[in-house]
Amino acid sequence: MALGRRELLRLGTLFCGVSAAAFAGTRRWLEARASSPEVLARKPIDCSSDPAGPGGYGAPFAPPAYMGAGSRDTLHVPPPRAPRAAGMRVVSLIAVETTLEVAQGRNVTVWAYGGTVPGPILRATVGDELSIEFENRTRRAHNLHFHGSHDVMQDGIGRVEPGSSAHYRIEAGPVGVHPYHCHVPPYAKHIGRGLYGTLIVDPPEGRPAAHEFVLCLCGFDADGDGRNDVYAWNGVAGWYERYPLKVPVGDLVRLYIVNMVEYDALATFHLHAQTFDLYRSGTGLTPSERTDVVSLGPAERAIVEFRLPRRGRYMFHPHQSHMAERGAMGWIVAI
């Protein structure tokens, strides 16, 4: 039987509606499959299929290919909390000069505590006595200055010449998260070259059990013009875009966030699709607000806590777009 134009149009419309429904169903299946635990648990998680296009949001600022998924774990996983020390906690920090590939194909000469940027994560309970041995193995004078409260005679602002060492003795406090860094002038250059790290000071009873990570925002002036060219969480651009942090759905997550970027007056931390409890500097045990973005000047820091209610990838980044697009974009994956 021959079909007239009206019947053909009606069938065409019906076919399009069925096709659209089938496509929508397929898309929902693909999205569910993409967020399934077996897919999310793979290492590494490839973010190159994101809507931002091939290579993700910061494609030109990817981490070096030779750095494996767990090679920088010690820079974001803090040591476990320990009870109040009966005696002195002894810490050794050595400043060295080395080269860090801060993004694929971008090498920067850095000065680094312990050979890493940022330096080692230190942890103590409030009131612990810290005995800190500092050795300078570089060709320039450096020192070691801690934020927080301590005896002013132990403030670490004297020069430690190349080949020399110094001893500092401080009482850990107050409760919170505090940076340590070199304070030799011009200290913008010394911090910009990588001489900084994080000290976590726990309350006597500790904080609630959580999946804990340190995120230290770094900036690198690769060409020496006094402006940052590369930005990174924990020293290598694009790291957390290629290798997201992973947490179970619904568990408490605690981030210790430190801004150690020089040459930029402000940086922010923003979490997508969720809000967090904000503890300014971590010195209080009650959150100051519930938000999804916190602003941090140089050397400012915060503790944030949240739970991710469903499986998926939650983006985080500074809300300064030039920082995000030059290496400081990352993901937290709930599995």
C-alpha cells in the first residue's frame, strides 16, 4: 500500500521520538557505567574525556608521564595522628637544590626541604616539644621559620649559611595547620623556589576519624620574570587531574589546605557539587561557616570537612582561572 506524505511525516516523527528515547536510555546507561565502582577504582582515572575537550582542563600543564600514580602520596597523605609525646619529637630537615619537572617538559631549579616541593608533612599534638635539626646543603643562605606560637628566640629568622646547620626547639601550637618556610630575604624568591611545607597540630583528643589529605597550592616562576607560569597542588601541575584523590561515598573527608603561592595576592579553593565545613586555620574545633569556596592570602590556610553523597568525580580548583588552567585543576572521586 502506498503511503501519502502525511503518513510518512507521521512515521518519521514517531521514529525520531523512539530514537531520541533510545539514545537517552543508552546515555543514562553509559553515565551509570562510567560512575560504577569498578570503573572509578581504576588507576589512573583518565579525565581526557571531560567536556573541556581532549586533555581535560589543563592539557598543556600535565604531569610528567614517568611519575606513577602513587609516586607523590607522601606529599598529600599526612602521617597518622600520634598521642602526646612523652619526650621530644625529633625532626630533621635538609635544604637541597635540585630540579623539579613541575609540568611535562617544564623544569624548574628548586630549593627544597627534604628534596621535595612542598617539604615533608610534619605532625604533632598540641604541646609537644619539637627538636628540629636544620641543615643547609645548598649554595645560598636559608633558614627555617614556623608559623604558630613559640618562643621568639626560636623563630628561625637568622641566616644559615651554605654547609651550616641550626637547631630549633619549639612547642607545637596552637591547634591547627601551620606552614613552615624559609625567611631569608628576598623570601618571596625563596618561597617561590619551593622552601615551604606543612605542620599539622592536633588537639589532645584528636579530630573525628576521616580520610585526610594535605593540599598545598604552589606557584612556579619558570622564566624568572617575577610572575608565576605554572600552578600546582603539591608541586606538580595537573597531578590531581590525572590521579584523583579517592574516597568512599558518605565517609568524612578532611582537607588541610595551604596557600604558599608567591607573586599572587590571593588564591581560592572551590569544591564542585558539594559544600564543606570551614575551619579557618584549623585553630577552632567548631566550623565558622558552610560554603563551597574559601579565599586564602599567601601563607593562609584552612581545614575543610565534607562528605560526598554519591559516586562520581567532584572537581576542585582555585577560582582564579589562570591558576586552574595552568595546572591547579583536580578531582576527588567518590567510589
